[in-house]
Amino acid sequence: MPFLKYADAIYVGGEWEKTDRREAVINPADESLLIEAPVGSARQVEAAIGAARHAFDRSDWSHLPVAERQKILTRFLDALDARKGAIVDMIVAEAGATRMLAEFLQYGIPMKHARRTVELASRPAVTPLPVELTPNAQGRTTLGTGVVSREPVGVVAAISPYNFPFFLNVGKVVPALAVGCTVVLKPSPYTPMEALILGEIADEVGLPKGVLSIVTGDIETGKLLTTDPRVDLVHFTGSDKVGAMIQAQAAPTLKRIVMELGGKSALIVRSDADIQKAAAAGLMGFTTHCGQGCALTTRHLVHNSVRPQFVEALKGMLTHIRIGNPADPAVNYGPLIREVARKRTEDYVAIARDEGATLVSGGKRPEGLDKGFYFEPTLFDNVKNDSRLAQEEVFGPIGAVIGFDDDDEAIALANASDFGLSGAIYSADAGQAYRMALKIRTGGVSINGGAGTMQSDAPFGGIKRSGYGREYGEDGLNEFTYQKVIGFHAE
Ligand SMILES: NC(=O)c1ccc[n+]([C@@H]2O[C@H](COP(=O)([O-])OP(=O)(O)OC[C@H]3O[C@@H](n4cnc5c(N)ncnc54)[C@H](O)[C@@H]3O)[C@@H](O)[C@H]2O)c1
Ligand SMILES: C[N+](C)(C)CC=O
């Protein structure tokens, strides 16, 4: 399938450069070869950083009037929309997302966020300080005032994971460029195409050379980007384990970092909840993208009085799952990304059984699907919150049902996690759900199916091992800036 114009080259400083190394990228649905993707060399990665540094320091991008950057970025987003069909096909083939997920969540939402980000870039970048009268050394009063100016932080190394590749690449590149930063983007080696296509679009719309480079590779490329003194900010999305490595790698050069990491979020179902709606949310919480979502609610905390109904309802809904090749529009549940992820999920089934949890449904490779990295949606009941299944991020399709007896216990269980990314509450008493949401230590909580952090103006991010910093909305934009005070003096 000819997804890319330059499938054998990476985008360095505005030029397409062939690489010495190539690595196979396979389709997780059938293990077929998609492309022999280019892998950047250390020299090429260093050249991309150099080009970004030069483009930033020359200042013609960061000092452009914001309206000019907005025009270029709107052309950039329009050009992406013109290739939407091909990009959606790419996400289906490379990330294994079902067609519907690829179209609406993996493509549609980030494009909506990106257009809003471009609009928000014209927020006032300079705000006045109030006038202040201060006695000086001679006892005379001086007039203190000035402005606070938001400046682009500089060169950004954007590092993204495989599960929502287009979403997260666009979510890093667009706000960084909108405020005047320059960017070197490194995607996951499993999903390089959703990044390389951004280079083609940059070329097409005439983004100045060096403002955006796309380099490919894995750990070595990532290490170069996070240790090079010419990089000012690392904007990382991925696992907490790699996040911790990056924090250490970036420490000697004291880089700023934004970390969007993993989660083990709780769905709380109160006794007065609409059980059908809560079970539908529970289903989405571990089956969406085969469980490969950071903000999914994989821990289902259910009031013991309604737990049997919840589990039954969920079990019934699982019968509507159509597993198969996600390119087929009738399929609503695809594969995991690689065999290592499939095997890890299988291992957690064994761990959960050893821990005494009750297997309700799933637990193995689906029959008749021997090629591809498929795993049945798997539900466990009677899970203990301090078990490994409840505490560790599986990043595969396993839901864990845990009982509780009152709201305080539900809040305590939700918070008894090293992660703190998202959460959800179902209850007929929205006021009580809101009071509970205020006590839950995560970056966001959705009540009765509210859009929560998936809105374009809502800051997205976590606390604890889910990371720090925010994406999207004004706070997301501000992560790519620093504040400078310019003071005036008048006698
Ligand atoms: N919070 C969020 O917004 C969010 C969104 C999507 C995924 N995630 C998380 O991402 C993880 C799944 O994605 P993954 O398996 O691709 O993550 P990962 O952490 O294994 O890899 C992420 C990226 O880091 C790179 N990398 C690996 N080692 C590196 C190093 N030492 N230095 C620099 N870069 C390095 C990888 O090549 C990849 O591009 C899950 O934990 C998931 O929760 C978080
Ligand atoms: C990108 N997002 C937040 C939709 C899903 C994370 O894996």
C-alpha cells in the first residue's frame, strides 16, 4: 500500500534523507510487512537537532507575527484533512485501530484539538503588571510596573508512543509550532508512518526549513534527543518506565520536561447508577483499542449491592464484540500491537488467576485467529485492589471488577494506585458524584459519561506515576513557553 511519498527517507532540516538502516514495520492484524521503514543514524538525529536549533536561533519562525504562524498551521491542518482517507488507512494498518476508532478518535479528535490550539495561539502573549509604588533607598517613591511576556521555550524534542500515533504527534507538533518553537519529532518504531507523513505535509505547505524534523528509531535515537544540550524541552508520551529513564537522561542538561505517562484509572459505579450505562462504560474501559489507551478505566470499582448485575450486563455486552482485522468496517475490536504485548496480556491472566480473581470471560487467543496479535476481551471479578492486576498497567484488554461498600471506600480504592490519570463515576446523584470527584487524585474525572478531559479546552495530563504537565487548551500551549518579566522604571 503506497501510504507515503518518501517511505525510505527521514525528514531532516527540511530535506528528505535516505538512511543506511531500514527496519520492517508490520501490520499487527495479519503480521504482513507494511514498509521497510527508514531508521535515522546518530549523525542524522544530531543534524535534525542542529537544524531545529539554527531555525529557532535565527528567530524568523519564533518572531513571525502569530497570525502568520496561524496561517501556515491552518494550511498544514487543511493539507492533513485533504489526506484524511490515507491517514486513517495508515492508522488502521500500522496501529491496528478499528476503522471507526481510527476515524473518530485517532484522527477526528486530535484535528479538532489542533484547530482549537491554533486559534488559542492568538491569546495575549504579553500581559501588563499592575502599577506598584515602592519606596527606594532614598525614601522616594518609585513607580514599578512592567509586562509579563510569554516566549517560546526553544527546541522541542517530541517523543511519542505507538497506540495513538497520529493523535499524539499532532498534539505535540501543532502547539509547539504555534507558539514559535521548533521541533524534532521521534515516533515509536512500531508506527513511524503517522510521523513521516507530517514531514510530507510540512514540505507541501512550505514550513520553513528546520522548523520541523522527523527522525525515526528507538532507544538510541530517544537518548540522543533527551541528552543533547541544544534541546530545551522534552515533550514525552509513553510508559512510566521510559518516563523515568528520560527524566534521568535529561537531568544533566536540566531540560524542561512534560511527561504524559500510563494509568490504571478507576470507574466507580455507585448503587444508584444506571447499570446498563455503567456497564457500557466498563466495556469501553478495557476493550477500546484492545485496552491500549492510557486513560482507559480498567479498574471497575462497583458497589457490592449491584456488582452481580454489573458483571452480568458487561458479560452480555461482550458477546457483541466482533474480533478481527480492523480494516473490516464490521469489526469493532482489533489486535494488540505486537506478540510481546499479546504475551504480556496472557501473563496477566495467569497472574490474576494465581491472585484468586474469578475469570468471567475471555482469557486467551480467540479461536480461528492464529495470525496477528489478537487476545479476547477478558474480564475478572473478585479482584483485590492491592493485587498486581489492579495495580499494574497491563496495556491489554483486561478489566478488573473490585467491590466496595460505601463512597469513602470507593474513593480510598480509587486513590490507592501509583497512577493518577483519569477516572469516571456513575450515579443517579450527580451532586454526590461531583463531591467524590473532588476527592479523587487524578488529572480528570468524568461523571455519567461526560467528555471529561477529551474536550479541546480541557487540560489533559496526570499526577503521580501518570506524569506531569498538561496537553491541549491554554495550559497545553503554555507548556511550550516560558514567562519573561520586562520591568519599567519611572520616577
Ligand atoms: N498519558 C498519555 O497521554 C499517554 C498516551 C498514550 C500512551 N501513553 C502510555 O504509553 C505507553 C504505551 O506506549 P509505548 O509502549 O510506545 O511506550 P514506551 O514508553 O515504550 O515508548 C514511548 C516512546 O519512547 C521511546 N523510548 C524508549 N526508550 C527511550 C529512552 N531511553 N529515551 C528516549 N526515548 C525512548 C520509544 O521509542 C517510543 O517512541 C503506555 O504506558 C501508555 O499508558 C500515555
Ligand atoms: C491520546 N489519548 C489520550 C486519547 C489516549 C491515550 O492513550
